[in-house]
Amino acid sequence: MVKYYSNFNIKKIHKGSIILIGNFDGLHLGHQKLFKLAQSYKKKYNLKIGVINFNPMPKMFFNKRLKNFRISSVEQKINLLSKHKVDFVITKKFDKKFSKIKALNFITEILKKKLNSKYIFVSNNFRFGNNREGGVNLLIENEKNYNYKIVKPKPLIKNKKIVSSSLIRNLLENGLLEKANKLLDRNWTVVGVVQKGRQVGKKIGFPTCNIDIDDYVLAKPGVYAVQVLRKNNSKYIKGIANLGYRPTFNQKKILLEVHLFNFSGNLYNKLLSVEFLKFIRAEKKFKNVKQLSAQIKKDLNIAKKTK
């Protein structure tokens, strides 16, 4: 899979392709349905598949106060896309200049001139151009003018709800991790670098790896059973994680702390992928460290039994 960053100057071999436009945050079952449909077009018309996504996500660009929103990082998303037989990905930097482009110019200069798109897959609520002036209707109106065809797949519905990134964020924020994982078709995962913390966990007998969650959506603060992968290592290490503010110690910054089972070694500055398996309990403030330690032992027993 070829990766393009910040511009639409793609190779000749990729022009005249099937183009999918969107954030594809989490690459959930709804997105996967879309890619399966695109694969059928690829086979039928002998075309390549390309994806246009944006960084930062437009919603985060326009609302600078919007933090903890992403289900997946940009790197995770690109890795997931490679598993869906995508031929190329364009990750366009979403900045002030690009946000001001006229909707019709986006069609003429990018979709036609730069990409020569043949089939364009978009959701029904897709908006583009300055002040979100463009929509699906404008794209359809210009099909014949620029020799492309718009495809609007029907959304995937599970339990009478449309499977969407917004739904998955809501599930994570409410502690419904297992439901979120089913819609993601994988374990929700946070990737981050281990930082040196206050070593509170080590002092009470439960050393942890501290990871800043950056822009990741804030799942319900609490204790989770997890499994962890180190970079360039395919062997999982099971563990337990606390995602939250550590109210017992009056911590004000959100932090992911991971305690690994049957592991010893220095992981400072190492990149870890933390997969969330089970929500064990909500975060709680304890009267003292003794009460906290007793609760941690109970949590550990649950985490060790989680598959």
C-alpha cells in the first residue's frame, strides 16, 4: 500500500481509481462493509482503491478545545487500511488554507484533475468545501461533467442503531467496552510511549507503565483487563490498567497506567500497544493506600481470568 502525505500528487498508476473519502476513525464494521463493497467494484472494473483521510480530523481542527476524540491514531488507521487491500492512502493535512477551498474547486482541481476519480464512495452526510458548502447532491450534479460516479452505500445497522464512530465513542465513554470491541471487530487499542511517572504504583507494590493517551477518546475512567504488545514483538503480555485521574492521589491529569503480569524489564521510552479486553470497575477514591491495595488485589484476580 502506497502512502501519500499532504498533497494529491499521486503516481500515474493510481489515477483513475475508486476513491473513498472520510475520517474512517476506528475502521469499524460499518467502514469494513464499505471496503468490501469497494473491493467488488475493484474486481468488476479492474480499478485500484484509494482513500482520502484528513489530519487533524476536521471536527478537531475547527474546535481547538476538542480533545480526547480519536478512536484510533493516524498511524493505527493507516495500518488498519493496509489490511483491507487498499492500494493507496492520501492523508491530507487539514489546515486553514485547505478548509477555505471552494466545494466546486475540490471537485474540479482534486477529484478530477489530480485524481481523475472514477467512483467516489461517500456517506450521505459528507460535507466539504469552505463553510461546508458542498455535499453529496453537488457531487451527484457534477457526475456527467467530470466523468465519475458517486456511490452512497447504506449504513450498517446493528441492534437498530447505525454503526458509527460516534456510537463507538459513546460506548467507550460509558464503559461498554465489550460492545465497542464487537463493533470495531477488534480490541480497542491505545498506542503510546512509556513515560517516567511519580512511581506511586511501584511504592505500593504494583509497578506500572505510564502512558499519555494524547488525543484518544477518553473511555470511562476505571480499571481494565488488557493485553500489551511491544514494538517489533508479536507476543502478548497480559496485564491490568487504570485509566483515569488517580483520585486517591489527587492526580489532575488523565493517565493510562499499565501493570504487566509476569514481566520484568525497563520499558521507559518504549512504544506499547495496549489492547482493552474488559471493563472491571469505575475509578474510585479510597481512604488510604491500604484500602487501595486490597482493591487492586481483587482487580488483579479478575484481570488474570479474562481471556
